[in-house]
Amino acid sequence: MTALPDVVETQDGRKLSLREIDPADMLDLIEAAGSAVNGASASAWLSYAQMICSVTAIDGVPVQMPLTKAEVKDLARRVGNSGVSVLEPLFYGTESTVSNEVETAKN
């Protein structure tokens, strides 16, 4: 992952302030995940939660780093679909990048 911009703007005009999750935050996130990290979807859940938890403010209003699974879900709802649409390319690359990786994996 490349360095995150300080602020991104969603299609609906909201401004999301971002910061990279540090190792201590990641440990908190793993603890918050609880049983979510015990299944086959653990990596996907943590990756998505890491993306959501990189948001530190919405329209200049600070948001606290979630400490529970419910708080992660609450922040995800606040970020919303338009926020996720802006964040996904920063964390997972463009759709063509993902498609290229899938094609490479098939070979």
C-alpha cells in the first residue's frame, strides 16, 4: 500500500481524514474483531476493517479508533458506500490492477 492522502472527498462531498494504521492499532483491531478472526474470512474482515479504521475524521469531526466489533461496524456505516468507494482504490488498487492480479493467479 502506498502512503495515504491526508484527506479524500467522497462523491457526496464529504471529506474523510485518513491515517495509516500503525502496529498497535492493528493489534487493537484484532482484539476488537474477536471471533471474526477465527474463520476463513478473517483476513478479508481485518483488511476491510483496517481500511474503515483509517478514517480519523468525517467533515473535520474526529472519530475515535474503534475498540469493539460494533464500533467498527458503526464507523463503517458512517463512512458509507460513497466513502468506501473512495477508500477501496487506495487500499486495493484500481479494478484493472485487481483483474490483472486475478489473471496472474490463474496462470
